[in-house]
Amino acid sequence: MEIKKITDKVSVAPQISVDDMAAISAAGFRAIICNRPDGEGADQPNFQEIETAATKAGLAVAYVPVESGMVTDKNVEDFGAALKDLPRPVLGYCRSGTRSATLWSLHEAQKRPLPEILAATKAAGYDMNGVARRIANGGKTPTQTGDAKYDVVIVGGGAGGIATASSLLARKSGLSIAIIDPSDVHYYQPGWTMVGGGVFEARDTAKTMGSLIPRGVKWIKSAVAAFAPENNAVILEGCTVVTYDRLVVAPGLKLDWGAVEGLEETLGRNGVTSNYRYDLAPYTWQLVQEMKEGRALFTQPPMPIKCAGAPQKAMYLSGDAWFRRGVLKDIDIQFMNAGGVLFGVKEYVPALMKYIEKYDATLNFFNTLTSVDGAAKKATFKVAKPDSEPTEITVDFDMMHVCPPQVAPDFIRVSALADAAGWVDVDQATLRHKTYQNIWSLGDVMNAPNAKTMAAARKQAPTVAENILADIKGGSPVAQYDGYGSCPLTVERGKIVLAEFAYGGALKPSFPSFIIDGTKPSRAAWFLKEKLLPPFYWQAMLKGKEWMAKPEEIEAAAE
């Protein structure tokens, strides 16, 4: 007998026997639901035998038989009625447990979000993506018709999604393209570091989504509930289905604030801030201006994260502001990094270490933030150094800048598109899905081993567009992405260490060293970040103008 827990109150199992009742009772169950019709298999006990044995063991029972592969709306209603009457916890069973898991999923459809249902059943070993549309429809069998169909559907209206749509239209203007995104506002997220450093105004990093969707592209203002790649379909919340010839997946990642106990409750007050949120970046600058003495913590969670340099950028700009005001000597800066190095590409570390020394910052490696008590101004970290037993420390703070843990969005992690870690599974060169040949992915959500930065998406969008057009023409991929990413490390107001690198940490400078030497702090790089990149983003990248982003051709030997 193999019991698979879905929730604390409901578990499922493959076929059970009369001899299992004592063990089921001992496991704490108070009731059993049989979802397998009598006579389905020669080796199964009938329900009367199960009922008799269960009653002797003190278990309540119900019989809700479901024909294999035919879970009807009436079956779901009957299952719900049985659950209502039976004491919990309940064990449902059928031949494999799948029908029981399906019944639970459809019954819960009006109570829980679809991704939560898919995640719970996936953890128990059951893939419910096949009934995702019914779950999205409140557990009922959908009856509507006339769903939309496009040549290319793009999930996500961020940097990668809009740039890809523009690049596609620049190559083939007649394509029917839809972008699916529920957001009203599109953000230039690289600007938030500068907001937190008092350089940019937050409002200048935001524009309405409608003003940025390329002309001729349909904006579907909805959230994705699930994917049905075997049917070339995307299921939206509310059960609308959009079908496609080719799909681009670029919804970004999820900032998992809830993974740190107490963090959500104290964000934006008690000295706790983050440049990873539009509404909090101004609070960072407020705290920096107000601080005259005390301890400032800057945290960095385990990889992968969006723009790995952002946590220390906040530290450098804060330290610079305190240095200029003459209060730095009274401020204890602590960098709490879950990783083991300051920056992953060693060539940039010497320049950064000079600023660590200038701001007298203490580097604390292998420190992962686990909880925050904002009112008491205490932060707790797990310290897991190599070859040592993990320990826990609690640190007092006056100000804390938090970089939250980051994961793929829920609807991605539970889908057939995801790898074991939850990210969209792509070929790292062509950005084509490894299983589904008419699906591509770019940006923060996919699993290529590159830095998750806007600069990476700038290079990826033309690659995806070029390969989709080649596929439409019946050919093989023609463009490859080399892993390029850029991280302008704002080491002080007016100077930047411009880190540019490709797969494996190979340096990939965009400019000759006499213009910008990325391994050294540079005023030219600051000018690029402050004055040139924002208009470049709004007026070039999002409009399909691939300046310094032409796709790299796949070499003949690699074909």
C-alpha cells in the first residue's frame, strides 16, 4: 500500500486490500472513499468487502465509483458530497490513485488557485495538467467555443516578450501575434537601483503597458493558468483557451518574499526595504538619507536571482552617500551573502574589493536570510559554510536592504514546460524548448546558465525571433545566443564597473578598453547607465531596433 498525501485532510492511494485497514487506521485516517467501480479488475476486492473490513477497523466509508478516464461533473459533485459527510482525514483510492486525485482537483477548483492544485497533486505524484482547463473552469467541463488562434503567442509583456514581438514584426509584418499579460504597467526594472540611490525618480521607470504593445499585436489582458502544449494551447484564468502555431514563454520570475518568515509584514517600514520592488526603492533612498549611525545589512539569497549584482549595488550607493555626508565612520555595513564569492566572474572582483575596503563593509559569505523581526529590528540567518554543520545567527540592524529569494512563477513550475528545478527547459544556444519544438523561451524564466539581466533579454529576443522565422520557413535554427549578460555595478555615484560576460564567465565587452574598461570603475559606464540605457530601452529594444544585439549565426559545423 502506497499512500500519497495531497493535503493534511486528503490523501490518495492505488488499490488497497482488506488487510490494509489496520494500517490505514493506524496512520490516522478516519474514512475511506472508493473511486473504483466493482468488477473493473479480477484481482480487486469489491466495495462490500472493503466496507466490512473498514467498519471493523473503525473507519467510515463511501462509494463514489468513476469509470476509468471518464470523470464526469456528477462524479465530482458526488465526491464533494462524500467529503462533506465523512470525518477527516480521508483516503481516496482507485486502481492507481489518479481518479481520486482528479476528483479532489476538480472539487477544489472553486476554492484554490489552479497553480496550487497542480502543485499539490504534482508533489503527490499525479500530473493534473490534462484537466487544467476544467480546473480553471471551476471544476466543470468547459462548453464554450470560438477560442482565439494566433501564429505566435507570447506569454509575458516584459522586456523579453515585447522585444520579441517587435523583432518578429520587423522580420515578417503579417504575422498574427498576441501578448498575454495581466499587468497595466510595464517597468524598467534596471532603473530601481538608481531610484534607491537617489539618482532616478520611480515614476520615470514606469509606463502603461498599452502604450508599449507593438502596433498590430493583440494584447490579451489576462493571467495564464496552465499550458496544454500537446494541443498547442494556453489556458487563461476563467478558462479561455488561446491556441498557437508557435509559443514564446517570457513571464519573468517570482519574487518569493514569503519564503523569509516575517519579511512581508515589515517591508516598507521598520527600516526594511528592497530595490526589487517599485514602491520600495524610494524608501531605500529615504532610509539612506536619514541614517547617521548604526548597522546596515544588505542581503543576497541563493542563486539564481535577477541581476546578481543588484544586492551589492544597493550597498555601494548607500556607502557612497554616507561617505559623502561624512557619517560612514559611524555606520557598520554588513553584506550577508548566501553564496561564497562577491561576484561570479573573477576579473571584476579586484575593482569591487577596493570599494568594499573604501566603505569598510564586512563580507559574510554562506549567510542566508531566514526570518525578520521588523519591530525588534533583528534578522536571522542560516550559516552553511562548506565542511561545517549549519548554524543560525541573529543580527541586529537599523536598516536592512533585502534581496528576496526568487523562483519560477507557479504556473510555470507545475507545467510540462519546466525542468526539475521549475524553470522552462530550453536549449541554451537556440532557446528552443527541449521537448516541444514549437515553443521558445527567454528572459528570467528559462534555464539557460546565463545571468538573469535585461541585457541578456536584449540579446535573446532577436535570437528567438530569427529562429521562429526560420521554423516558419521550414528550416532549422539559424541563430544562437552566447550567454551574454551585463551587470553595471554602481560602485559610487558617477562611476560603474561594467561587467559584461557570456557563458562560463567569459568576458564579452561591448566597447574597446580605451572607451570603457569594464574591469575598472568608469565615468563613461556611469554615463551609459544614467543617460543612454533608459531611452535605449524604451525607444530601441522594445521597438525591435536591434542596436548592438544582432543575432549570432549558428556555425555550419554546429548544424
